[in-house]
Amino acid sequence: MGDLRRTIAVVDDDASICRSVGRLVNAYGFANVEYASAEAFLVRDPAVAIDCLVLDIGLGGIAGIELQRRLKKAGVNLPVIFITALEDERLRTEAEREGCVAYLRKPFVGSVLIAAIKKALERTLHI
């Protein structure tokens, strides 16, 4: 029998955040794949099915919101949870307009992220 766990991709250029979020989602029974940049995510192995994307807004290179736009334009409609250390209402509004499931400020409570992931996965079951 195959692995039926849902896979959460974590994209953050801060290795410690990426690793911590990856461990958190794994502890709650999800599989996780970590990427240090939007560019690394874009060239990922397409055979790895991603069910939800936890995405930093302030990445070096391609920004998180730009990655979400590129994915949508390519027909990839992953649910996105943005995480950020930036306090910028304009960015929050833009992220919400792009359709993110949640917008979390670092540091965030782990249970809040897990709740957002569960909400995102429930939405995908109804699409």
C-alpha cells in the first residue's frame, strides 16, 4: 500500500524556518518537501505531488506572490499559505487578492499553521 499522506511544500530562504516548518508539518502526519527559493520550487521533480504550499513572501529572487502568480498562470492551482516577517498591509491585501488560504506573520503559533493547512486541504477536496 502506498503512502497516502498529503504533501506540504515549504518554500523559505531561511533554512532554519524551512526546516522547522517542515518538521512541524511532519509531526502532524503530513509529508513535506523543502525548497530554499521559488526558483528551486519551479524546477522541482514534477513526479512529487504537492497538495499545499507554505510560501514565504520575502524570498530572494522571485518573490512569493510572484511565484503564486506564475503557478496560477501555468494552471497550477495549489492552495497557498503565505508566511512573512514583514508587516506590510499592502502585501497582505495583495496576497489575499491572489487567493491565499492564510497570511501568517512570523513568528506564528504552530497550531495556527496546521489549522490553515487543514483548511486548505479541505478546500481542495471540494474542488
